[in-house]
Amino acid sequence: MKKLLIKNIKELVQVEYSPKSRVLGHDMKNLPTLKNAWLAVEDDTIIDFGSMDEMPGITDWNDLEVIDAEGKLVFPSWCDSHTHIVFAGTRETEFVDRINGLSYEEIASRGGGILNSAEKLANTSEDDLVDSAMNRLNEIMHLGTGAVEIKSGYGLSVEAELKILRVIKRLKQLSPLTIKANFLGAHAIPKLFKENRAGYIDQIINDMLPVIEKEGLAEYIDTFCETNYFTPEETDRILTAGFKHGLKPKIHVNQFTAIGGIQIGVKHNAISVDHLEVVREEDIEILKNSTTIPTLLPSCSFFLSIPFGPAKDLMAANLPVALASDYNPGSTPSGNMNFVVSLACVKMKMTPEQAINAATINGAAAMELSSTHGSIAIGKKANLFITKPISGYSYIPYSFGANHIETIIINGSIQ
Ligand code: NIG
Ligand code: FE
């Protein structure tokens, strides 16, 4: 049995004594911590923690690895509940086009955007996709992420969507991170179906979903419910079909326009509705009567120069806001959750406590992982990070753009 003791921890962040599935908006200002603490891990599990003043005597020092965390903080790993990490090639040309005045929508209407990524992915092998996605997973792991949701959506054909989902299945075996797969066949209407949208949706329903169920390729289903992408009615049809194949919805809504995506998500008991850069009063009202988690993606707002989601209004409505990266080649070429937390504080006026709750326990809840991830609790998975010596947890969002993490522990092992 592998044993690890972290002692002299300056502050153990997000400790949890009784299990909670999520933190509601009004409580998000509270971030429970323990100063001058120790933490014990056995194999891949947190087995105990407490104050250094009352650290139990250790009789069995054989095979015990000890880390002295003097001056350092220990956090539960970030839980990134929204990414598109499997992709081929990058899109800096569009980035420069946007600097020169084109909008994201204009680029998409010229065949760029998601369709550009789909073309690149069609010509890339499964093995190459695994290699590049593994590099990105290692990158985010060393930035403190311990659990991640990955979407398909750059395939847009039966063959290529299944290829991405099979890549994600291999990533689950290869990477120590906890991974959830989300089927986003309805990310855009592919070129071939430009004049026959219903034909593509039929393909999603009749040709993709049965294979996804048979091969166990996804837990969730997503749709980009947006003007020029999929309508609320189409989203409704796709989510209904997904449910029949055992997939729960986590969907893209209200990124550029509010067209009723939140309503469809709530109708289908979506685990989360994500983006929410454009939110109306009535959208918040609908969310109040649901268990659906509003997930905000501030690095997408930053990169595309679009509005930031109304975190304060959502929290004032007592909703359990989550934060995620949206790592993808078009709207967010970064999976750095430390930067997400910084942006949430600077641009959305979340306090560090609120942002850390949103990026840990509520992110875990948005992947249905809060019984095992997202906090420091006895019995939870030992996915943690130890910072360099820093003044306190607010230093992470304050000192943006630098990596203050020194040691990564995933499944109880130092990475
Ligand atoms: O979440 N909005 C839809 N999908 C991605 C971006 C896709 C792309 O531009 O490649 C997002 O922002
Ligand atoms: Fe996205």
C-alpha cells in the first residue's frame, strides 16, 4: 500500500467535513480552509487531514513518503467541466483575421471556424489525435487540473465523430486524469449538409447515437444551440434522442444570442448549460427552478472579446455557478484554469472564494463527480496540487499569468 503524508501545510484549501454535491450561489463566498495542516493519502484516496497541533503519532514510517509543505498551500485539483481538447491543427490565421476586424461569426460564415477544424481533423489519424490530446492533457494536468470533460464536435461525419469519441476512450485509459466524454455531433452543420440540415440531424440520431451507446463512447450529449448553428427545436430533438441512448445533456447555449437554449436544457434536466455570455432575466428565472448548473467560460470571452457571463447575477439568484476553460482551437486556445479563476475575479467580479468554489466543487458537480472530486474530504480521490510558497489563496487569481503550482498529485501519485 502506497502512503503519502503532506505536513506543515500553510493552508489546506476547500476542506469538506460533510459531503456536499455543489455550493449554491449565496454560499459561494465561503471557502472552508484549515491553516497549519496535514493531509494523509493512501493509494489514490485522501484518508485523513487535520491541524498540525493534533497530528497523530505515526508508528508505521515504512514506505511512507513525506512532503514538507512549509509556506505552501494545498488545493484540490481544478475540475474543468467543458473542453474540446481533441482537435487537429490550430487556427492562428483566424486569430489574426479577428485582430484585423472580422468577427467570429463572419469567419464561420466564410467556411472557417468549426468547419475549418473539421476539415483538418478528417485528415488526421486516430493515433495522431491521441498523441496531441495527450500532450494537452499533460499540459493542463501540470496547471492543476485533475478532472476534465472532453467533447467531440470537430468530426461532423459519422466516421470522424466516432473517431474522436474513440480517441477520448483511449485517453481515459492512457491519462491519469479523470475524464468524461461528451458527444457534440451537433456542433455545426457540415458543408455537405448545408442545404439539408435535417439530413445531418438524422445521421446524428440514426447512425451515430446507436454506435455511441453500443461502444460506451460517451456519458453526455451536447448541442451548439445558437443562431446559425442549431435551433432550440433541433436541440430538443437531438437531446430527446440522446436520452434514449443513455446520454445526459450538457449543452452550449447563449454564447452570442439568447434563443431559448437554456429553456430546452432545463426541460431536459441538463447537468449544465454552458457559455451564458448573453443572459436574460427570464433565463435566470428558469434556472432557479432547476438543478442545471450554469457554467461560465471567461477565457472564451477574453479571447473573442465578447461579454463575460453575469456571474454576480447568477450567484445572487443562488445558482451554483461553475467555471471551465472551453479549451479549443477556435475560441479558447488555453486550458489554464488558474487564468480562468483570475479572469472570473477581474472581469466577472467573483471573489477568490467564489471563483475557487466554481472551479473545484461546482466544476466537479458539472461532471457528476462531486462525490469523488472537487474538495479535500476523507474518501475522495487524492487529486491535489501543492503551490510554491505564496501568501494565501487569493494570490493565485491576483498574480495572473504565472504558474504558482509546484507539485501535482493525481490518484495519490506525484506527477
Ligand atoms: O465553445 N461555441 C461553440 N464551440 C466552441 C468553439 C468552437 C470553435 O470555434 O472551434 C466554444 O466556444
Ligand atoms: Fe465549448
